[in-house]
Amino acid sequence: MGEHDRVMCPLVEEMIENIDCIENSDAVDGLIKKSSVPDRFKGKPEWENICRECQWHNY
């Protein structure tokens, strides 16, 4: 895997695959349905804001 094939996700506080990050960001930005985001990423209150403020948002 390359340098950024996995990134630290503040939503689950663990390394996730970059495609999961991209899909979560796209959902938060309204490009895809939020229902497509797995529940494990939506466990924290304000999960959308946490995602928007993450350094990897718009990866």
C-alpha cells in the first residue's frame, strides 16, 4: 500500500482505507446519500462536522 492508502479517521479513531474516507466526505458534502455511510462512522454526535474539519476531508 502507498503512503496514504490508509488515513487516521477521527470518526472511529483508527486507520481506515482511503476509499472509506472519500465516500464519507462525499456523503457529508451531499454528493452521495448519507445513508450510504456505515453506522460505525456515524456514532459520534456532530459526526458530519468532525468529518468536515478533518485534515483528510476533500482527500
